[in-house]
Amino acid sequence: MELRHLRYFVAVAEERNFTRAAERLHIAQPPLSRQIQQLEESLGVLLFERNSRPLKLTDTGRFFYTHALQLLAQTTELEAMMRRVGKIERAMSIGFVGSTLYGMLPRIIRRFRTEHAEIELTLHEMSTMDQIKALKEGRIDVGFGRIRHEDPAVRRVVLREERMIVALPVGHPLSIGRKMLALPDLLEDTLIIFPKAPRPSFADQVLAAFHDRALRPGRIHEVRELQIALGLVAMGEGISVVPSSVYGLKRDDVTYVELDDAKLVSPIIMSMRTLDESEDLRAMLDMIYRLYEEIGMEYIPPAQE
């Protein structure tokens, strides 16, 4: 059994059709069918129920699929790590969600570039879920996101739990004489959430906060990104729950008010490949912890999830 057999098997299992899998792999369908048959013969088991349409995995096939994914992910991790460990390249590719730009991420990148000028950094805006996929495919080396997602191939470190606050248009009745608001106070206004896609995202964290308290916003308006949400708030189109790092985004047409529940938080999560123990990655983690200590912000010590 070779790695190509695993890749072929995974493609057929996910496409549930030999023709579509062959197109995905850019090979002809007959050779693909022969490769899968050879794999089954070498293992001594049937992986697919041939008579079903669409194609279905057998119980053994489902077991093999889970482990094939893990093996392929580990192979990708090993390739990505060896490029750095072997000094073939001193580079790090970083994924980030847009809302982290209003918090510590810019300072983290500037400091790391100052302390490690020999390492070339490239930045890519992408959702947390896209970061997970990119990590497993070796397209990025580290991600900064907000969604807690379980994946055995990815290691997570929660850097900080960021409080959620409310963005209101200037002069809104809820902003007058109020130092704190509660979620029930927000039910009469249109709730502007972001991003609209892909999901899950920060929008789902906000909606879950209402749902967990048996609350239902009267009207919901989904938008693509934070800046659009704040623009609509400024126009009086509604209100928005945002991470507290948005305080750093100065606007004279939007007012921010804190929420009274300390459990209303959105985490800042640093994600890496599980097996990646490279020197460059450890250097970035150490620098982040030092930076948080210097500015006196709370963070969770370097325990891993």
C-alpha cells in the first residue's frame, strides 16, 4: 500500500462516485477503479458497497477512511516541518481572521519581524475553518482565529478570552446614561451580525450567546465583515455585538457599551499543526507571551487545548 492508494481512496470516499473522483484526481476512471481494487485485495477487505448509488463505504471502509485522513494529514505536516527544520526555507505563513487586526495581531507581527528578521512572514486573511484546512494541507504554518474546533491534526492555544461589547449609533437611547447593558436590552433592535459566510464564525458565537440564555433577537441582519456592520450601525440600521478590541477602531459615529455578563467572550486562538515543534514556532509563542506580559493584558498561560 502506497500513499497514492490512500489519496485515491479518500477521493472516491468523499466524492462517492468513481467518475467524479477521477476528475478530482486528474486521472482516468478505469485506472482509478483498478487502484481501489488493488487496495482492497492487498488489505483483504471490501471498502465500498459496489451496488449502492451513490457509492457507500462499508463499515470497514469507514474505519479505514478515518485513519487514511490522519495518515495523509501527518504526511503533509511532516513535509511542511522538514522544509523549516532542514533550513530549506526560513519562512512562516500566517492565517488570520479579520477581527484580530483590531487587537494584538499587528503588534505581534511587528515585534516578531523585529526580533526575527531572518524569517520571512506572509499573511493571509481567512476564516478559522479555512485556517484549519490550510494548516492540514501545509499552506500556512500558524493561524489566529476565534472558533474552537476539534481536530486531531491541529493544536490550539487560547491566548485570550476577549469580552464582547455592544456597538450602537451615537445618540441611541441605550447609550445614554448606561455604563452596562444586558443581552435582553438588545432584543428590540435589529441585530447586525458578521461574517455572513463562511460559517461557523463570530456570528455564531453571538447567536449562541442569545440562544444559551433563551433569548431570540427580533430581527437579524447578516453582513460580510466587521467594517460593514459598524457602517450600518453608524447609519442607525441596527446594533451589533463586537469583540472589545474594536475599541481601538476610532469612530465618532459609533458608541461602545460593555455587557454585564463576564461569560460573554470570544477567544483569540492560535492554531498549529499537532506535530509541529519547530524552533520558529516556539519563538513566536514565547514572544507572544512576553508581549502580553509587557502590556499587562490577561492571557491564559501556555497550556494547550
